[in-house]
Amino acid sequence: MMVKSLNFCYVGLLWFINSVTGLSEEMQELANMLHTTCVEETGAIEDDILNARKGIFADKEEFKCYIKCLMAQMACIDDDGIIDVEATIAVLPEEYRDKAAPIVKKCGTKSGKTPCENAWLTHQCYYKEAPDDYFLI
């Protein structure tokens, strides 16, 4: 079960990528499933999701909760909006782990007013720390 959760976490973190070379068909299907589930659950709009890949994080509750939903579906965040840093690092591809792990650790969990805002603020931190490599986190 832990391996499945880690795979979900990895897939969800990859959702913000414009195009990932080498993403297996199975992983792409999982990413699409998570995306669809979280869009339906939160009402987030595609433009806001696509803009996040460029560092534009919509200040909308639906989008904030979309990010939390992805992370929750992947077992990378708890109900209170606390990021599981070690699980997040563990699911990163080994070739990127050395570069991304310090960013994940540095960002930890950014605290907002709600669990959704925690996820949103934390992802903004990832982007701020490594805009060119945001897709890795």
C-alpha cells in the first residue's frame, strides 16, 4: 500500500508539468484520474491549473483546494494541511532527488488560514525556490 501511495504522490506532483518525457502511459492515466477527481471535487478551472505551471497561482479557494486534493489523494498531506516532507521526497525520481529534496525540506509546510491554503502556499514556495525545476516537486 505504501508503494501505491508513493506512486500517487509522484504522479500528482508531476501534474504541474507541461510535458514529462518518459512518463509511462500508466502514470499518465493515474495523473489524469487524479486531475479529474480533484477538478470535480473542487471546481478548479483548467486555466488556473495551467497557469500554476508558469508560476501564476490563482488566489481562489477552488484552486487552493485542488492542490490540496491532489496531495491528499497521494497521501502527501494530512487533513490539517501538513505536508509529509519525507513522503514527498521519497517519491521524487532518484535522478532529481538531490536537487529537489533541499527545496522540499526548506519549504516544509507553509501555514495559511486553511489546509487548502497551506498546500497552495507550499507549492508557491517550491516554485519560488526553483522556478525552472518546479515540475520536479
